[in-house]
Amino acid sequence: MELLADLLKLTIPAALVLYGMFLTVKLLLEREAARHQYDVKSRYTESVIPVRLQAYERMVLFLERISPHNLLVRLNGSATTVLDFQQRLLGEIRDEYNHNLSQQVYMSEHTWDQVQSAMNEVIMLINQASGDTHPDAPALELSKRVFERIVQREQQPTAMALKTVKEEIQSMFM
């Protein structure tokens, strides 16, 4: 019996010390893991945030460049007939889109869908306005028809997508 009491006197303090060491090491490892995770997140933020902001800037520029009022003014005089002007406008939109296609990686699916929807609305607007005119009419006729359709809508086709992009940018910093 005395041997058992002596054994308990040795093992209980040793077990308590061992358990204390276990808790200490566990706490140190958890703190080290948290610090490492913070470092990784900080490096991620330093490298990815600027790239994402650049992607959003490019999308804003894309939407501004394909907005009908900017597009028509920029390309005015580049064609003589409605058909030529329509093809030139659609080609410009397609080129701008292809140039910025990779930026979708950096934004939410909802925002990218809004950008594509805006582009499709501009294309549809140009095609509808072109359908209202004779293909051999002067290119200025197409511009007039597009502006008339915008006035009827009371909103630029790219306005909602621009708003969505700006909201997503703001949400990154809140």
C-alpha cells in the first residue's frame, strides 16, 4: 500500500506538470498559427487589392468608353452610312470587351454579369436604332436614333453597371 501511495505521490505531480506543459505548448502553437495566418493575409492584401482596384478601374473605363454618348462622339465621322457606322460601333464595343475580358477574375459574378448586361444593352440599342433607319442613310441618322432611344429610357444603359462596380469597390474598404 505504501508503494502505491509513493507511486501516486510521484505520478500525480508529474502528470500535472506534463498537462501544464501540454497547455503551454498548445497555446504557443495556436498563437504562432494565428500570427502566420495574419502575415499571409497581410501579404495577400498588399498584393491582391491593388490588382483588384486596377481591374475595377478598367471596368469603369470600359463602361464609360462603350456608353452611347461617349461612343458616338468618339467615333463620329468614322463612317459615312448607317450600316458602316453600326459595324464600326459594334466592332469597337467588341474590341473593348475582348481587351478587358480577363478582369472578370477580380470581381464578383454579380458585378461581371452587370457589366455584360450593360454591354448587351448598348449593342441592342445600336441594333434597334439601326433597324429604324435605312442602311444607306447618313451615319448621323444612327446617332440621332440612338440618342432618341436613350432619352426615352431616361437612363444610360451603362449606369446600373457603373453603380454596381462602384458599390463593390466601396464594399472592399468597409
